Amino acid sequence: MDEYANYDGLGLAALVKTGEVTPSELLETAIDRARAAQAELNCFSALFPEIAQDQIDTGLPEGPFHGVPFATKDLVVAIKGAPLANGSRAFRGHVADYDSVITERYRAAGLTLFGQTTSPEFGLTTSTESLLFGETCNPWDVTRTSGGSSGGASAAVAAGVIPVAQASDGGGSIRIPAACTGLFGMKPSRGRTPMGPATTEGWSGQSCIHVISRSVRDSAALLDATHGPEPGSRYVAPPPDGTFLSALEADPKPLKIALWTTAPNGTRPDADAQAGLDTTRTLLEELGHEVEEAGPQLDGEALSKGLLMTVSAAVAMVFAAREAQLGRPIREDEIEPVTAHMREFGRTVPMVVLMQAVQAAIQGGLDFDHFMLGEGYDLVLSPTLSRKPDKLGVLSLAPADPDAYGKAVNTFAPWCAVFNQIGAPAMSVPLHWTEDGLPIGMMFGARCGQERLLYALAGQLERAVPWADKRPPRFAG
């Protein structure tokens, strides 16, 4: 199918509906492109066309994405009969024996599930590199990261394999890969999308599931298809006052936007990221929005410590459960160095420190909302990344220099994790490319439950400065 890459997911579904193409033909095209991209980018951990073809043969539901090829991420999301290694040698050979709730909703939307994209071990870093699957390359520059932890998803979409792919975000892992590869990425509010049935939340509610996409409307339509409570939900995001897709139909009212240039840990954008902010500010003002430099005053030290404590404790829990499954201890050669350090740390975190981590996140949410409400801001704007995508190896969980790794990972995307901790939505929009041709996304954040406002602005920006036709040097087909 020669024009395949010119369509987003909803566009491909429209072709299926009119009979111009069949789901099997789309599947064949996607698999051919996936194999071509895999050879250059290493963005897939598994392909399972037989599962996809069985879906088609059984009969796909008449959902909004009927017949559209789709890939999930090798982290948490289970497809019955498909591998799920979580990027870890400790889970090598593990095959899921059930569908996740989000998988069931993807099936109901008509998506054809044919593959799985790469993730670093348990999504623990901002680059997709693992000792199990190797390095995933950025289609814009194969020496650089495609982001993490959903870097396989971002590479596959940016390279034209599929128009949209599942991703997850516990500290920026939808927005960072989108920013690295020139794509759109929305992190929903806490409690918006399901994570079950094994658990209904990750990292004490900081992690969530959605997608990385080329078009804004694919992201909005898939959130319409997948959001809502699941059995066992302890909380649910505020219901939207309309569909997410309908939010794209009109430009938002003139917005008051805070330009947040200093991250909670003190990091500031470098010259490339600042150029993106300057360009974005000019664009927003031309569109009638008010932008002024300001930002919430958050306790960066408490938030950073709280994130480390929460994630380390979660890592320790996951590996303890895996050891119980295997009936033996995890060997040293089955866990990456940074992960091993976090596991040991997580085993010793005092209960009072975990409660302090919870309180730091609560306080962050209070401080953020008081800033937004007190100053009358609708959104905040920051760069998604403080600099262009790093070289591969810099952010690996098996670093050559642990001290350099710590500094790099803490400064790469330091505005992102705040929105996970406070449970608020944020999106990365591909609005800037550096002089040497590398993308740096711009991030907009809102108060909890305000995805429709973000989508409305994203739609306006997409119409003003379209990005769908931008193609990286490594492009399948």
C-alpha cells in the first residue's frame, strides 16, 4: 500500500470502512515495515502476526480503529499468548496468559494487535536500552536515543511503521519519547485509563497508560475508546464534559499560559530547548494567547526523593514477586546495575519515608493548583527535554559511569515527573527542531482532569504548524 504512511489511524480505518483496503492488507504492510524498521532501529521486542490474523479471522469489532495495526509496549500490558518480558532478563520467556483491561479496550476499538515495542528494564530510565534487547535507535539520528521508556513505540511511529502505538508514563515515558522523535504524546490524568487486572495502579498511582501518535486526533479518539473505571479502581479521573475528540473541533478561548523555565530541581533549558520555547511563545501569542514567564514554587528535593523512594520500593516488590514465581532468587546476571541498586535501596526504605514520599506528591499537587488558581493560569509551558536527545549509552541502566548517568538522567527531562506525582495531565507537542535536525518537544501541563483543554490547544497548534509530513532519515517504506 503505497500511501500507507500518509494516513493516521482514523484515516486508515476510514479506508477499511469504504472497502479501499482490508485489515489483512494493512496488517501485511505494517509487518513488512516493522521488519524493515527493526533492522535499522531495533524498536520491536516481538512480532506476532498470527495473533493479529486470528483477530481478523475471528471478526474485528466495528470500533473507530477497525482494522488498524497496533503495537503494545513490553511493559505491564498483557496480550494473551504473547511474550511480556518487561525489558528484563529476569522475565525472559514469560508469556502472558490473559489480556489486560486496556488490551480488551483496544480490541473493542477494532485495533489489530500484531507486535510489541521495546522498553528498558521495567521502564526505569529515559532511554530505551536493555541488556535483553539492546539499544533502540532514534530514526532522526541512529546514534541517539528515541527516549524512554516508550522508545520502541516512538521509533516505530516516527519511522512510519504504524501511526499510533501504546505507551506508558511513570515519570515522562510517553512525553519524553514523543519529544525525542517529533511526535505527539499525552499523559492522561491519574485514574483516567485502566491498568488491570493484576493491579489498578503503578508506582503508587504515578504511572498511567496511553499512546504516542503522529496526529492529535488519534490520541484523542483512543482516549475516548479506553478511558473509564475498571473493576477495583480506587479512584477515577473527573469525567470529561464531552468527548476528547470533539475538543479538537474548535480553537480554545484565549489562554493565559505560564512559561515555566526553571525545573523543580533547578535545571534550565539549554540553547536548543530555549530556542524552542522562544518559538513556541511567539506562536502562542500570534494565536491570541497570553504568555508570561512564571512557574509554581515546588519542593524539588522532596519530590525527587519521593520519586526515588516510591520507584525503588516498587522495584523491590516486583522482583520479590518474580522470585516467588520462579522459586529461586534472581541472579546477578538477570538484573541491570542501576535496577539492582534500586532493588537493594527499595528493600531498606523505612515506612515513614514512603509516607513522606506520598505527602511530598500531595504537597506538590496543592502547590501547583494554588499557583494555577491564584494567578489565573490555564496551562503551564516548559520544554519536554532540557536539551536535544542524548547519545545512546548516556542514559543506560548499565552505565559506564554511574555518576555521569545520575546527572544526565536527572537533568534530561526534569519537568516531566511532577505531573505524574501530582496526577495531572501533560502533553508533548512537536513544535521545534534544532539546527542539526533533531526534535525537541514542548510540554504543556494542566490541572487534573483537563485533558480536553490540552487537546483543544494541541488541535489548534497542529493546524497552525502541521508536523505530520516531517519524515526522519530512517523511514520504513
